[in-house]
Amino acid sequence: MSSEADRPRGIWRQRNVVVLAIAQALMTIGQTTMIAEAALVGQTLAENKSLATLPVGIMQLATMLTTFPASFFMKRFGRRLGFSVGTVFGAVGQAICAAGVFAGSFELFCLGCVVNGVYNGFALFYRFAAADGLPESSRSRAISLVIAGGVLAAIIGPELARMTHDIFAPVAFAGSFVAVSFVGVVALAVVQFVDIPVPGSAERAAVGRPLPVILAQPKAAVAVFSGVVAYGTMSLLMNATPLAMVACGFTFDDAARTIQGHALAMFAPSFFTGALIARFGLLNMMMAGAALLGVCALIALSGIEFWHFYIGLVVLGLGWNFLYVGATSLLTQTYVPAEKAKVQAANDFLVFGTVSAAAVASGWLQHSVGWSAMNAGALPVVAASLLALCWLWAISRGKAA
């Protein structure tokens, strides 16, 4: 039974999970809109059609480059101010994207994507903020519940894209980015309810172990590698899907529905992923996630009917959820509070560096080698992640024995 002194702390923890889940949902609405439309906008505006996914790629690059500044900014000034700054970048970035579409400027659209990527770089820390101060046994549940906020985005994002797609006809897509810019303003209001204390002077001054020493731990190395594989594979295949579907004769609405199913599969399992981890074990759930990524590639290789795309992306989303939530939870076991800013930043820097490369490469690969070759190439990477997880499982069993 908790003491009177513990109760206020418990209340703010629960409040933060709810607030951060809503903030996650609002941020992901923008991301799903970008996923559904950015490659098609890029294909329309770019003279070189192989650059169709470049806007998404440089957005992820901006996210990667923001991770260290964002993490250390929040170590100095606190989570709430950091998240507020991020949402301002989001609203402005989406407005610039809309301006680029109106102007027919590929370069301006790319600039908007870069600014929006800064927003994502701050928002990445929503899941870590939810776990701040919690015991190890509660972190997986808190992380998964914040990521579950994306369920709302999975429903609203593609619908918002479809409903606002032609508002400013004959200029297609511009309405979607205008609408999502207003979503960023709402997110700014929401993050004002984050109630996490600003780090004290002792924590800000503390350095902890060197980063290479921390990342050399087996748990840390496998956590980072698993996050890279989960998000990199998902980015590669997801960003190419609208292009592949249109190339196979499907419509924008078909692609949007497929992305919607994928996004639901990414986030809906988070309501119970934490419980599954508690029931079956963290490494077992991560191995299941990696296996599902491989199943997605095999489904894609089996045909190009609508259901191949749809079911394949649903399986991809489910695999991403198990592996990514698990990797985040595993990483939180590898550092002390004084080290969290640099470890979290380094993890997301590596993950979103991979995501950026995968997003840029997906358009070129789809244009050059085709959908089937992309999926075949994902299989060895997924196999490597399974081997890494088996290695860590063997080490853990040996230590337990």
C-alpha cells in the first residue's frame, strides 16, 4: 500500500501518460498525413521521379539531427518547454509544406518537411518521458500506452488526408497540410499539461559513464540494433507502398486505406503490448516482432493484389510495435538518470539516421529495382535482428543459471 507521500507522485505519473498519449496522437496525425501524401506530392513536384521519397527522407534526417539538441535542451530546461518548442516547429513546418504545394515548389515542400522533422525530433521523447521515474516493472506499460495514442491518429490521419485532399482544388494535397498545421497548434496547448519536474542542478551537472561504455553493454547494443531494424524496415517498405500500389493500378484512396490499416496495426496493439511483455517476457515479444517483419516481406513477395499490400502492411505494423516498444523498454534498463539524455539521444540518432536513409532509398529502390526486390532485401536484415536477440537471450539465461 502506498504512503501519503507517494500518492501525489503517482497521480502526476498517470496524468503524464494520458497527456503524452494525446500529444503522441496529435503528432502522429501529421506523420500519417505525410506518409499517405508526401511521396505522391514529391512525385508530382520533382522533375526526377526517383526523388519522390526525398521529402520524407530529409524529414527523418532532420529528426535524427534534432535528437541530441532536443535531449540536452530538455535536460537543461525540462520536458514541457522542450515539447512546446517542438510543437511550434510542427505547426510552422506543415504550413511551409502547404505553401510549397500551392507554389508548385519541390524545394519549398522539402523545407517544410525539414522543419516538421525538428518537431518529430522533440516528440520522440514522449515515450521516454512517460517512463521517467517509474520502476522497471512499469516502464513497458507506460511506454506502450503512450505509443497507443497513435491509434487515434491512425483513424483520423488518413481520413483527414482524404477529406482535405481537394479542398483547394485544383491544387491537390495542399488542404491536408493546412489542416495538420492547425493540429500542431492544438498539440502546443496539450503539452502545457505535462507535469514533470525540471531536472535539478545535480542531475544537469552529472555526466555518468562514457557513452561508448554504456552502448557496449549487450542489452544496450541489442536494444539499439533492434530499434534500428524495426523502424528502418518499416520506413523502407511503408514509404514505398503508395508508390508501388499506384504503379500496380490502385488509387490514392486504396493507398490511404492501406496506410490506415498499417497505422492501426502499429499503435492499437500498444494497449496490451505492455501486458504481453509482462506475461511472455521482453525478449520473447521482441523476437515475435522481428519474425512478423519477415512474414510481411514474404506476403509482399507472394503477389501484388490489394490484399497482399494491405495484409502485408498490417503485419509490418504489428511487428514494428512489438520490436520497437520492446527495444525502447530494453534500453531503459541500461542507464541511470544522469545518463539518460545522452543515451536516449544516441539511440534515436542512430534509429532515425537509418529511417532517413531508408525513406530516401525507398523511392529510388522502388523506381530502380522494384517492390519485390525491396522486400527480398529486407529478409537478411530481419534475420540478423533475430540472431542478435537469440544471442542476448542465451546470455541472459546463462547469467540466470
